[in-house]
Amino acid sequence: MSGGVDSSVAALLLAREDYDLSAVFMRNWDTRDESGTDKGCEWEKDWEDVQRVCKKLDIPVSMIDLSREYWNRVFEPSLRQWELGISPNTDVWCNKEIKFGALLERLPSPSGVPPWFATGHYARKSWSSSGNYPPRPQLTRPADRHKDQTYYLSSISESGLRRALFPLNGLPKPEVRELARKHDLHNAERPDSVGICFVGEKAKFRNFLSGYIPSNSGPIIDQVTGKVLGQHDGLWNYTIGERSRLSGMPVRMSVSRKDLETNTVYVVPGTYVVAFLYPLSS
């Protein structure tokens, strides 16, 4: 459980069934580990929310500290990618390496049988069979296509998917919130998380990375005209398809390409970006 409404309602739905149920909260990051101060204990608020929900649902809960595993298996590999100007998806890696990796390895199995593992993801699991071979799990899309999270689960292992349960697979998000309200869950109106777990809001991301990666300036070039429009501090500050944040331009400019060899960011006017990202075949 994360402290959010999705995992809370997933727990609520399972609490109605005949499961021997317990909850777990992952601590993956604490900015105090980096700063050496008491500033930055975001996970403590999440942990408090998880405990409140579990108390209401009468579910035992424990916290597992996976911050070392997260650093070694997600954050450091991501840093290497960012430094090369590549934009890794830390959510995909976190699901593969931590939630359906290190966490599953740490879950107790009192009966000697690995437990089922339920999350608040919007996804479905089906089973396929072929001839005399055992059935294999398949990851499929949920009922709420607007909240579909199968992409972020696409790299988890088959063994992890085999143990997974997705209680929200048939529910739209508005119904999930309504269930939380109906059952008086205190976090029913909690906003969805839109930041990176170890940074928070995306607006803070560039400042965060500057503490780990030295600046490496290079040109920003208009890919249409070839004109140099400015300088950047590092390729990791730019993602293809997003706004270039160039000031003083008459039109919005978007990032169309990053050249790792020349350390160059290419941009195009907003109306051109689709053509550059998805050129038509001749």
C-alpha cells in the first residue's frame, strides 16, 4: 500500500473476501538520507495514511525498507542513463526491480507457499494455455482505459505476474473514489501522485539531478533553420516532445532530437513537432 486511494480501495475490496490478509508499505527513499537533516520525510506522511486505512479495515500492516535496493537497482542505473542524455522510465524499473522484485523476495511465506500479491494498479491478468503446457499469466488492459497502467507493469517477471492480483481491474477511477467515500476512508480525495517518488513534483526534477550530475553545456539548435537559439546545461534536462523552455521565442518550441555525440539539443516550432517525431513514409 502506498497511502493513496487506489491501493486503499484495493485493500478494502480484498478485506470483503475470504483472504488471510496483511498489508505492506515500501520505504524506497528518504531525502534525509541525502541531506542529513530532518527536512524531507515525505514517506512518513504516506506511512501514516497507510496505517490509518489499515486500522479502519482491521488489517495488520508492516513497513519494509527497500531504500538500499532502490538506490542500487533503480536510481544509480537511471543516473547513468540521464548522464548520457537518455530518459529512463523509473516507474517501469521500480515495478520490475522493487515492487515485483525485491519486495516479493522479502515477503514472508509462513505456510511455505509464496503469497498472492495485490496492488492498486489499473490492470488485468488473464491466463493462457497451450496444449499440455501449464497455464501462463498474461497482462491485459483494465476496464478504465484512461487509467491503464499496463505499460508500467510491462517489464515485470512472469513469476511476479503469476502471483499478482489487481482488484481494481474492472473499476473506473470515479467509482474507486466513490467507494472510498462510502466507506469513510480519510484519503478518498487524495490527489493522484504525478511526481517521481524520490523527487516529488516534476518541476523539482532538474534541480534534483543537478546535485548528482555535473553540468555539460551545449547548443540548442532550431532543426528547421539550423540557427543556434541558446545553450543548455545538460541533455538530461530535456525530453523529446516536451517544451524547450526557450525564452524570447515568438512561438512555442519543442524538443525534437538529442544528439549524444555532439551534445546538441534540437528544437522545432510546436506545429512541426509531430512531423519530426513521426515522419511519414515516402
